[in-house]
Amino acid sequence: MTKLAQLQAAVAKQGLDVAYLSDPMTINYLTGFYSDPVERTLALLVFPDQDPFLFAPALEVEAIKESGWTKPVYGYLDHENPYALIAAQVKQRVANPQKWGAELGYLTVARLRGLTDQFPTAHFDVDLTPVIEQMRLIKSADEIAKLDEAGKWADFAFEVGFQAVKAGVSEQAVVAELEYALKKKGIMAMSFDTLVQAGAHAAEPHGATSERKIKENEMVLFDLGTVYQGYISDASRTVAVGKLNAKQQEIYDVCLEAQLKAQAAAKPGITAAELDKVARDVIDQAGYGEYFIHRLGHGMGMSEHEFPSIMEGNDLVLEPGMCFSIEPGIYIPGVAGVRIEDCVHITEDGCQPFTHTSKELRTL
């Protein structure tokens, strides 16, 4: 059964008249076509017993046809009301659709109003996000092969980036070197904005790469990923420039122990919460628990953050084919930050990482 057929079955099972999907990544997953429409409207309409259709800006229609999409596709011009045109097509298939499903976390207020203007008595309160999450949760062998390839390019990026690190070079210059090297190899997209953060700057887990220059005797945190045929990699390494002091070395060693123990514990049967606790216990017992300020990991695949969250309170039992990050971190404001991360997929008896760059402390 195709992915679209699985969704169509779920739409029918829930008694929906129509499903409106507007997350570009979901559309990509279901149709093979990806585009970020920005302020324009891109939607996939799915019915319980009729062919779905794509609705897109007119400038995307030919690209959709060339992507391999064989079902109907309709376009609109910028001066037209897209929701009136969507309504016309829906009503040709369902005269008076009342029960709609959507990804409620992605459907903006403006787009919801556009739909309710056309269908004022309809209900848009069925959230299809859990259905989509379950569909994407277990990766196929083909998906895992693409994730493996994306991981190989992340390893390549680390090596180029490490070679670019030296005292006096800016964080931005290191990113420029590694991304240029990837582009020369034909890898044109990163999974997210590459992070290179040195010294105390690395204590900001979601800080941006800056003009800050790397100094002697500090650590440099890398967080990066590439895109390969629509699938991503995501990994972090922390390296040393010059000689570290005892505190810096201890932080690194504790974080590494937490990451290695969690990765060794990742296998079918353990819950997401239990896996989070494996890493968190190591950091807590070393006295750095207050500085580990995020979940252990997140799902990944076509997006860098997917279902599930590997965190306290999540009793989801891990199964083969699930893919997620294992990324403990210790962030001490004004001192240093360390994060070590691999994304893995659960196998029949353990897990396998997508990236293989050594996690032993590397001094540059």
C-alpha cells in the first residue's frame, strides 16, 4: 500500500469528508514533490474514496507534473483567491463536506479562515498530525539507505570543518569552508543552519554561528547536517584548540560518557523516557544536571525534528526502524558548552548510527 493509500484509509476510518494537508514536508513525503510556498498556498486534498489532488501556485504546476505526480493538480494566480478555487474542486467531489481533517499544528489562522469562508458550517477540528507521525515513524530500508548517505556527507563536512579550525579564524569562516566543500561535491543543501560555536559561545545551545574568532585553549562545538535525496543528517562534535583546563576536560568526558552509554542502551523494548534517563543519570551524578537543559533526542528523517521526542515522560517503546538523535549536552554560561550527537536507527538488537566521526576528544 502506498503512503497516500495509507492516509486515504485513515481518512475513511475517521469518517472524514476531506483532509487538507499543508505542511510542505508532509506533502513531499506523500507525493514526492517539495516546495516551500512561503506566503502562497500549497495543499494536498485527500478524500476517502476519490483521487487526491494537489493545489499550488501556478508557477509550481509544471514542476509538480515533472516530479512524477500523476493525480490532478490545479494552480492559481497571485490575484486569485486560492480557497475559492480549492472549494470549487472539493465541491465537485463532495457536495457538502462537513468533517475535515488537517495538521492543526501547521494550519495557520489565516489559512483556516480562508477555508471557513468557503465552508462556513464545516468543522476543522480533527487533527491528522498523529496519523502522519505514525506513518513516518518507522523508516523503510530505502529511507535508511538515504539517511546513511546523508550521514556520510556529514562526516565529510566534519573533516573539512576540523581542518579549518585554528586560533584567530572566525566561526563563520569555518562554516564557509565546510559548506563550500560540500557544494563542490554536489551537496547543495544543509539540514539546518550550520552551527560552529567556540568557547563560552557554545554554552548557548541554539545560538547562531557568529563573527567571533576562535581562541587558543578552548573548545569548538559543531552541529551540522546535509540533505540527500530529501533525507537529512544531523550530528554534533566538540573539538579542542590547544590545551584544555581540567574543568573543560571534565565537562567533555562526562558528556561523552553520557552519549556512549545512551547509544549503547538504544535498542528495541526500551522506552524513550528510559533512554533519556540513561544519559541524564550520568550527567546528574557528575554534578552537571542543571546544565543539561534539553531532551536527549528527537526523531529525524525528511525533517531534522520529527516524532518522537526522546525525553522524560515519553513512554513510547522503541522499535526497529525508528530514527532519532542521541545528543546530551552540558552548557555552563560564561564557561563552555559541549554537545556530542549521533542520529541512529533502531535495529533488531540495538542501534546503528548514521555518522561515524570519532567522538574521542580531538585536539586541533
